[in-house]
Amino acid sequence: MNADFINLTNENIDNEHLCCIIRSKKPHKGITAKRQWLSERLNEGHVFRKLNAAKATVFIEYAPLETAWVPITGDNYYYLYCLWVSGSYKGKGYGKLLLEYCLADAKEKGKSGICMLGAKKQKSFLSDQSFVKKYGFEVVDITDNGYELLALSFDGTMPKFAQNVKTQEIENKELTIYYDMQCPFVCQTIDRIKQYCEVHDVPVCLIHVDTLQKAKELPCVFNNWGVFYKGKFETVNLLDVAYLKRILKK
């Protein structure tokens, strides 16, 4: 299968579309924030590889675990943030090509393996774990509420969730959301939540995770987003109003 893929670099990032969110050329603050976040990560070994086709949502995003903004520990691993193929591009082998590129890159660089966040029940904002399990990924760590760390080890070593993840509780009882700017959908989701909470007089605490250290020390699993309510961890899923209402009813 011949497919034209391109990796984002500091030289082309301003001109290439970010296929995780397709928009016109009009300004979009989510895309602007994502470009800025990503441009600061590329020199750390972060990889964003996409199908070089107009308006194609076909991409993979991964980084060295040491500099990945997730509370996971391990030596010499890649962390797979996102592997996504949508719309008419599904079922054509693009996901296979992208994952195999990541596997080959990891082996070429002498990595110990690749890991990613999953869950016992597939979450809508997490990559398809049933797909990666076909390549030998297996569950190597779990949380009490069903989130899993999946890994494919090349040398027998295994990553794990940081100990601070296992608490899944915070002192603040208000609706509390930890977020970073990796996902371009975050900005509009934050605006939606702010508007709803203001109209309905719901106290909300929005915590911008803007450094690697903050990300590594988070009290919950995290893939760019984490929600707490009444001091307890709820989800890594971005919230629409219906989902937010369900949480607030607890």
C-alpha cells in the first residue's frame, strides 16, 4: 500500500493542518494553542505523523515517556498519546501503517517498548486498545476505577502508573478539571464548561497543566484532561453539557 505521510517539524508546523481537528483557514484558538504546545515538544522527541491528504483525520502522536505529559514512570519507553483514523479513511490499513512506523522507530532508537493509556471499557477519547493488543500490547498496571496501562515491551521491563495516580482523590470538592493544550478541542470544551457553570452558579476550578512536572505529579490518569467532582476522580473524557450534568447529579 502506497501512502504519503508527513511528520510535523518546526519548519512545517505553521503550514500543515492539524488533522486531529479539521477547520478552515480562519483563526481557531484551539489550533493555535495546539501548535504552540506541539512546537515546544518537537525538540524533546515528540512525533506527530499524519496522512498527507487534505482534511484527512489520520495520525499518530507519541513521545519519549520521560518527556510525555502523563503521570507514568518507566525507562526508555515511548508513550503513545493518540492513534486515530476516522471517516472514509477507516478500514484501509492506515492505522496499521502508523502503528508499525512507531514500532519501527522505537526499535531503531533502541527503546525498551511502547505504552499507552487504556481502560477495561473503551473510552471515547482513548485510542483503540483492542487494535494495539493484536500487536502484543498487554495490561501492565491498573487503577481501582478501571483505567489500564498497556505496554509492548521489547526487553522485559515494564512502565507503571506513578504512585500519585493511585489516590484518585483531591481535597477540593468543587468540580475540578486538570487540562493541558495538547488537544485542540480543549479550548472550546473549557469555554463550554465555563459558560454552563456561570449560568447555573456551579463552582468550578480549572487547573492548567503547563509544565512537565505538574503533569507527572497529577493525582489521576491523564492524557491531556482529567475531571474530579466531590474530591473523586471521574474521567479523562472531554465533557459535553449532558455528560457534565450527569457528573453534577452525583
